Amino acid sequence: MTLTAACHCGSTRITLPGPPAAAKTCNCSYCQRTGAVWGYYAPEDLAVTATDDRVYSASGGTNQHHFCGTCGGDTHGFSPDWASKYNNDGTLKPGEAEGVPERQTAAVNLNMIDGLDLSEIPVTAVDGRNSW
């Protein structure tokens, strides 16, 4: 079952293969302001069309947050797959070496999907403010 995430004005649309198995919220200085609930996908699983896409990065380009330049909707982002090396509290997973993961992930703001029942998706709170 495919889903479509879209900003408020509709100029950014993201086709997803389906709902994620789980999602995350984050209290870092960026995510807390957006109120996003992030669902994660392989970048190649998304089809993004955007006529006024803007990109913001507070990390020198490592984490890229995309938003609509028309309505301001925070729609999606691309970053290293931090969850592959680090626990939700920022500590390293057993056997992992500190550093930036090579694998990339795509995050989609699930609040941009009309009709998606977030109560059916487990959402984990990540302490990004104190651990990143």
C-alpha cells in the first residue's frame, strides 16, 4: 500500500512504499521546533517531487532537512543512518566504532500524510538535545 506525504500547499509530494514499522520524535534544537514525527526509509524507496524545495542543514550538510519554500512545511530529510551505529540515547551500539555511518537514510515527516493513524505506529522519543 503506497502512501503520499505532502506539504500544506501540495508543491512537495513524497510517494512512500507504505507506513514505517516504527517512528521517532526528537527534542534536538531543530526537531523540537518542527514537531515532526519521523518515519525512516531507504532513500531509493522514496519518489520526491517538489517545485519549491529548500534545504537547511545545521550540520554542514551532514543532515539535510527539506522544506517547502512556499508553505514552509518540513517534509523530509536525508542523513547518515545514525540508528545503525548509535542507540536512541546517543551511546554506541555494541561492536560499533564511533563516527559517521556510511549508509544513508531518508526521514519523512509522517504528519504530512493525510489520514495516517499515528496511534498504530510505535513512536520512540529520542533525546537528541543531550546526546548529539
